[in-house]
Amino acid sequence: MEAKVTINGKPAVLRGREDERLRDVLYREGYTSVRDSDDAEGFAGSDTIVLDGRLVYSNLLMLYQADGRSIRTPEGLLRGRAINDVQEAMIRAGVVQSAYNAPEAALALTVLLEKNPDPSRDDIKDALSGIFIRDAGYEHYYMAVDMVKEKRKNGSISTEAAPSFRDNLMYVGKPTGKIDGEALVSGDRLFVEDKVPPHTYTMHVLRSPFAHAYVKSVDISEALKVDGVVDIFTAFNTPAIPYMQAGQGFPEPSPYDRVLINRKVRHVGDRVAAIVAADEETALKAAELVKVEYDPIEPVFTVEEAMADGAPLVHNGKVEYVSGAPDDLDEYNRSADEREEKVIYQFPLHGDIHRNIAASAHGGIGDIEKGFAEADAIVDETYQTSQVQCTPLEPHVCYGHIEGGRLVLSCSTQVPYHVRRIVAKVCEIPENKVHVIKERVGGGYGSKQDILVEDLIGYAVWKTGKPIYYRNTRAEEFYANSTRHPMRMRVKMGGKKDGTITAIYMDVRANTGPYGNHCLTVPMNASSKTLPIFRVDNMYYDLITYYTNIPPTGAYQGYGAPKGYFAIISALGELAMKLGIDPLMMAEKNIVEEGYMLEILKGLGEGREGAVVPVGSCGLREALERGAKLIDWGKKDESPDPDWKIGKGFAMIQQGSGLPGLDHSNAQVKLLTDGTILVLSGGADLGTGLDTISAKVAAEVLKVPLDIVSVVSGDTDSCMFDTGAYASSGTYFSGNASLNAAKDLSRKIIHEAALQMGEKEEDLSIEYPGEVVSKSGRRLSYWKISHDATAGDGRGQLIGTGSFTTPNFAIPYGAHFAEVAVNVKTGEIKVLKFYAIQDAGTPINPELALCQMYGAAMKSIGHTLYEDMVLDKNGKCLTTTFTDYGVPMIEEAPLDFRAELVDINDQYGPFGAKSISEIACNGAAPAIAMAIADATGVWVRSWPITGEKILRGLGKF
Amino acid sequence: MRIYHPASAEEAVRLRHELESSQYIAGGTEIMRLGSSISCDSLIDVTALSLSGIRMEGDEIIIGALTPLEDIRISDIVPAFIREAAASAASLQLRNRATIGGNFALRRADSYMIPALLAAEAEVDIMCTEGPKRKTAATYFGKTGCRALLLAFRIRAGRTGENRRIARSSHAHAAVTGAVSEGTYAYAVSGSGVAWGGKESWKDIAFADDLTGSADYKRYLASVLF
């Protein structure tokens, strides 16, 4: 049909089927800011438009329903290329980060302010009630509205979204806004889906209905006859090249325990066949004609089932070691089943697949038994975390094509160089044949550290020569993606009445699911990011990770630390309660401080001996003191309603800043011919503002205006190698690489200027705005220097190169405090107050840092109270929508929510910076658990903490 | 999918009876939703029938069946507990499209509106093959499979009441929703059913486990809701 509409004030005709989703028609017609995050669930709001003045989900409308109507999309907020004041305010407030639905949020607030120029907090909450924000939280949206009101009243915005740090610096530590903020909030065509040309082929993946089964045969003959089908890939026509999908530095601390399509499926949703076809309808039709014969095996789903005697083996193939093979390997492999894929360890992870063990580790300091013997009280409790999902608004997606004989992949990834390496391996081609372009990432949170779709798309494109676009459905994001490892953690902690902790023991049993992505390192973090925060002489941990048949696990913001902190801080709280002392006093008595030697790190080296280093910059005590003051720690609040009980809790937390000794970053900074600056960073900005960090450090070092610095990043052809954006490495590693490259260019500019000016280098310095100045007062602009350097008789373009590796740790610390109300009659839970206080060193982008703290804390609140992947008895995921899974929306944000930065200057980070966002995932679960126990006397030791569990604890039914 | 556009309520009802696999469509939020409970070959669009709007008639408040939940939420004349029920729909975008008639006709056990309307002892105007009729909302609700077209809801002005909704979060399906109005109680329990009448009418529900919680949990909640 042809629907005659008005779009953004102009008449237009939309063509399509009358029952076609309006969202799809709008996107096809070029309104590409109208996206889809939920496959028409009516939840996430990326498809929000205005229809006849009302905010609606365009995915829930058919084309015919728009006929004769007026439509507004985010494109209508622009005047030419100029953004409106709401969009400007959102950038300034720091909420434009991964930004997949930032244009829709801007549209919602614009409409609100048109109807109500002075909206209340509840009005703003209502306007954003249908827009899911995962990255930046919701708090600064209120600030953005205040900024708009201020600008409309006064003509300008004087409100700063965050405090400034380092008065001696021009850009670093100042809330300048993201350099790509305008493009993102405008809805520019920046994401993978925007790069897909017409007539691109599609892929549909046929997935296993069984949690555990051998694939005996796959008959694709009838499916291949369907007109429009290009090819179908199965376990029987693809190479059996062992690899793994975790995007970790090579050699990886994860086993190579899979091939492209396995002959044994290990979870419901595992790959069985990949159908390449002209369009989705054709692919789905062909999928129905693929005949698969399975030989089901009994599955195991829990750690307890996996460790039981005689448990079915998730992996029973031949085991190989690249290095460090045990002497009895041949004997070990005698029982290997030839139908199964090999398991190859790059180095020993102390796994034992014959007992479903993917990896194990142990270590500690002191004498644990002596420590417990000295204790006045001991707690020994077990804590369980659940399987939770990253839920990026943009699902996993990839577009690939062949260009000039090379494989080109447009990716939404945190690890472009690992994508290149792994895809090259799967395709059996050298890396020079693969070009990976990291497009803007519509949310990653760790799940895009894993190569979950690029391997299959890369292979299919290389084999067929066809351009192919693939996008996970939201349901596939849940059952065929990566999730947080569920973990069972026993913590035994002993302490004295004076608050001294005498010993800590952690027994971590992790569930890695069907494959061993991050099977050592995520669970290790439960100990390696928690024990080093304690100044305790006797500490020990045991760790065993088990294979099971749950949906796959992998990296997720915070890695294993949020789980470890839930267990260890809950145990601290329980111990304090048992001793009858204040848990905060107990914490303050046992925390590390700057200079304390972290002997515990020796046993926490993730497969190798760790380096013992002293605690560097540390704002932990300040964070605890500030949080305690804000929440009025020690004062018991009472509700006028006797059914509502109020309690307080806290958690002290740390993380890391990348992986010293493992991570590696590179950057180049070019002086362009007009004297402007281009940074080529290997770092992958996934919306967090890493590009802005690179721009700021370059502008700071080279003393130029920020707006003459541009950044290209994460393109494997044009940028240099970087291990990727994970483990909180961006600021510390990629930022330091950009810093070093800028310093190198600065030196080269001086050198070139000295030659051009006939001066000595030591007599020259650089000054804002991009000039070399001699002691004699002569000045030479960057433009002149670059022009002459690149002239016919010049000495060549000036390019600075920098790399960064380090043995030094830049550990961020913090403390999160919560006040929670619990209705002891109904089990309802309200987070009344949440205060996140963190030491991020020098926050280079302070407004973005604060929003990342809000966003990470909201994720953690979600994991603690609402989110849960539920499987049926056969391993099928029952929670495949946002609603059923339960992500928090603006209504769930704490009533009083504050994020603050402690002013600490780190000795190793770029301009004193440390990491920011991962650590903010660590505090909510233990702080809320402690607050609930304070309110009700019930310790809930498993995620999610629900009303039902509290009521059971209270003996209500 | 074929879409029909009847010019009258009578024509809509006739089509609904003639077309074996058909459904009425108004806002469409359920029909278009991922995992919709509705599957059919034909849709009968009733949005041209002027069934939207809220007005007073004598001591009754008439709410057109196609009135969006958002219009109910912000109404000056709709009783507060009915407005609160409409406000519990997850988002502004949904409230702007979802209608009171659609929400009631779906008969979902986690409905936003059903307990409030049953507790309010609302009446419904419907169009049947025999012509227009007025029934109690409870009677209509109990007649599953009814092909009549909901035209309007009638609620006595000044009706007072209270809503309770226990859900893990604002967008989650409610485990238990309940309403009480002037001595009439109504309960909707996720995955279990709907009951109304006396305070202990919840005991008529066959409680079952689902994603919102165990049967024991929901039975307990229903017992303490009021």
C-alpha cells in the first residue's frame, strides 16, 4: 500500500505491505534513527516515534495504521546538521554513550518539554518510562532537562554535569562532552546495520532443540533446492579447526574446545546449520526443510550435577596441550570419543574434562587454619549467583563482504584485532586478508568481547563470496550468546571482637556452560579482585570451573568480581552481625592502603605466578568515609508504616585497569597538512568515551583546541594493534598509548621546527593553540611546520607513534552504600538510597564517568533484584524477552541516587587516570543484601534477591 | 494478513462472525507484540467507529472501549483507583496505544485493568449479532470466546477503591494484582487465573508456579493483599 503521511512536518508516502511493521518501513525509507532492540516486544524504546502527537512504539504499528497520520522521528529534531537543545543537553549531561536509542530519548524529552516546559521529576520519569537505558543509567537525564530549562531561560547552560579536576589541564578532567556525541544523539548512520547495502544476503542459524546430543546427520538436500538459497553450512561440510570465541590475548587462558559447527551440540540453541539466502523469508523456508538426526545425551545443568560421580561428560574429545602437557596425556586420551571435538589448552589450566572440569586454581598466603583458630567467631556460608545477560540494546550483529580479494567485516565488537585473528584462523587465511572495521557499538558490556557471530559470518562470506548480514534475535541473545557465569561461592571468614579479620577462605565453583570461554579468568576474578582489598594475613582460595549444558557464558562487565564481592562482603556482614560489631568498622579495620604489599597477588596470576606489587594510589578509605557520611551510617531510619522495614548496607570494592603484563595498546597521532590532528587508536570505543580520551590527551600534550583533533579507532587496516576494550583497559592502556603517541609527535614537531627555524631543540617549546615558540620569541604554527614538512623538499609527514605495556597496576577503589525498604508483609523491595563513591584517579571524562557509574550500578541492582535467566528441565531458556528476563527501567532507579568521584591522582595512568565503569558493577549486590538483612534479619544468599525469598526467610509461608 | 475496515459496529460484529480466523484490532499493541497471544488470518479494525473518549452520563462515567490507557490515567472524572490501574501499564508508549477494551477483552491473568473493573462492578456496552446490549463486566469476562464488540465501560461516578499490584519490577508481569471497591474484591494471579466477589474469593484460583513466583508465594500474597 501507499500510506500518505506527514513525516517531520513534510508530506511523504510510505510504501509497503499494509500489515508491515511501521518501524521496518521507516528504516527502509531512510529514517534510520528508528531502530529495533526488542524484536517488537514493546519494551526498549529504540523504535519510539511520535504519532499524532503521542509517543508510541513504531514496531507495534502496522503501516496502514499510519495512513493519514502525522509522524515525528528523531531526524526531525535536527535543523540541517544542528541538534536541538535537548540533544545538546544530553551530550553535556553525559548520557549519550553507546547511544543506540539516545535519539529516541531525545525525542521523548523534546515532546515532554513541548507539552510541559517545567516538568517534574515524575513527568520526566514518565516520558522515559518506555526507554531502556543500559549504559549511563537514568539519573543524568533529569539533569539534562534542567539544562534545557536553563538554556531556554538564560540563553546558555552554566550547569556543569560533573566537577572538574586538575586545574592545570585544559581538557583532561573537564566535562567537555563526547567528541562523537552530536553524531550519536542525531541518529547518524554509525552502526553496523547502517552499513548494509541493498541486495545483501542474510543468514539464519538453525539451532539445537536439545541441550546435549550428538548430531548424527544433517540432510540439507531439500533445503538447498529452495530458490534463493546460496549455501548451507553444517558440521559435515565445515572445517574442524579448534578455536574458541573468547576475545582474549593470545595465547588465551581458555581452552580451544569448539569448531565452527560442532558435531555434538551442548546447549539448547547451539549451532546446527547456517543457511545463507537472498532474504530472511527464504532462509526460514529452507530451515524447515533441513532434516537433522540427533542422538540425545543426558544433560547436566548445575555445578552439583556436573561434579556428581558418573555425570554425563560435556566434553569427551581428545585433549592436547600446546605447552605443559602432562606425562600421562596418552593414557588420559584413551577414552576420548572420536565424535567429539578436541580440547586444546595453550598452557595448563588444570582442567579435567573427564570430571567436567574446565579449569581450576588455588592459592593463598599465610596459615589459614591458624587464622581461624585465632578467631572469636567464624561464619561459613555459601552464596549463589545466577545467570544474567548483558542485554546490549544493539544485539550481536555483523556485515561481511569481499572487497579486492579481502574479507571485510563491519562489526560491533570490543576486540577488532581478536576478531581478525580468530576469523582468519577459522577461514584458514592469513590476517592480511581480513579487514575488521569496528563500527559504533550499541552496547557491549563484555558480551562483545567474544567472537560470537563474526566467526560464522566471516567463514560464510569467504566461502560464498556473497555479502552477508546477520543479526541475533533478542531471544538468541539470551540462549545463544554469552552470559555471566553462575557461581557457587562458599566463604569462611573468621574474626575477632575488635574487628580484626583473622582468616578468609573462598571455595569458588563456577559454571562455564557448554564451552570454556573465560572459564579460568572470570571465576578467578571472584578471588583476585576481592581478596587484595583485605589487609588480612591468612587468605586462601580454591576454584573449580565446570562444564554444563546451560546457555554459553563469557565476559560481562565486572567479570567475576561482582559475584565475589556479593559473597565476601555478605560474609563480612554476617560475621560482624555474629560478633555484634559494626560491619563498617570491621571493613575499615581490614582494608589495604597505599604502599601495602599485595602478597596475595602471587597466587592470583591466572595460570601463572602473579607479581607482588604494592598498593598504588588508593581512595578506598575516603570512599568509605564519604559514603558513610552521605547515608548517615549508624542511624536507624524508621518507616511510619510498620510493614515497611528500613536497613542500610555497604560494600567496599576494587577492580583493575587492564591486565598488566598481558595487555598491549598502540596508537599513532598524525599532524595533518593544515596543522590539525588525527589520532589513530587501536582502542575500541564501545560508547564509553575512549575516543574522547584519546582526543583529550592528544590535545593536552600537543596544546591544541580539542575540536581540531579527530579520532579513528578500532579499524584493523588503519590503526595499530590493541588487545581490545575489556578488563577496564581502555583508559589505562589505550589512553596511555595515545598519550605516548602524542608525546612522540610533540618531540617530532620540536625536532622539525628546530630545523625549519634554525634553532636548537632545547630552546623550543610548544604552546596553545598549536605553535612552537623559541626562547627568542619566534613562533611557528603547526600549519607552517606541517606544510613545509610535506612540501616537495620536505622531510616527511610528522607522525607520532606510541605503545603501552606495563607491569604496574592502577587499581580503582570505591565504596557503594544502599538504604533499602522491605515490606515484611508482601516482600516488596524499594532501593531508597544508593550512593556510589569511587576513586577513578583523574577522571578524564568526569561526566561520562559519573554516568557509567550510574549505569553499572543500575545493572548490578538489576542483577541483584530483578534479572534472572530461567531454564526449563530440558535446558530451554524461558526468559527470552526483556520483560520476562526483568531488566530495570527508570522506575527501578533508587529514589536518591548519587555517584561521586574521590579525587585521587594515580602514578601510572594517563594524567593520573584509572578505570571507572567495571568496578561500579561490584557494589550493589552485597550492599543491598546487607541492607535487607539489616532491615529484616534475613540474609538472602542467592541472586536475584526476591520478595519470595525474603518472605520464605521470614517464615511467612 | 487481511485487514477489514467496517463502517459500523454492526458490520464489525458481522465480519467477526463470518471470518472464522479473525480478531478485532484497535491499538494493536497485543496483536503486534512479540509473542502475542493472538493469532489470526484477518483483522477487523474498529478504530473508525468513534469508540474512544470519556464522558459523564447521569451518575455514570462512560469510558469508550477504544480509549487509550493514558487518557484514563490523566482523566479528571475517572475514579482514582481505575486511573491507577491504567497507570500501571509499563510505559507511556504502551499507554498511548493500548486501550481499555483491548486490555479487558484479552482476559490476561496479569492484566492491568481487569481487577479494577471487576471490583468496580463496571458494566459494559457491547454489540452482538442481536444488536447492542448491556452486561456486567463480570458477565462479559466470564464468557470467553465471545465475539461481541466491546463498545464502552460504565462505572458509577464517585466509586472508591484501592489497587494492589505485586511485581518484581515496573515492567515485569505482576505476580498478583488485586482491587477492592466498596466491598467487592477482584484478584488476578499470573499463570493461575482471575477471581472476584468476596475478600476471600482468591481461594477459587488454582494457583500455579510460573516466572513470577511459586504457587505458594502467590497464594500467600493474595491472602495478605487487603
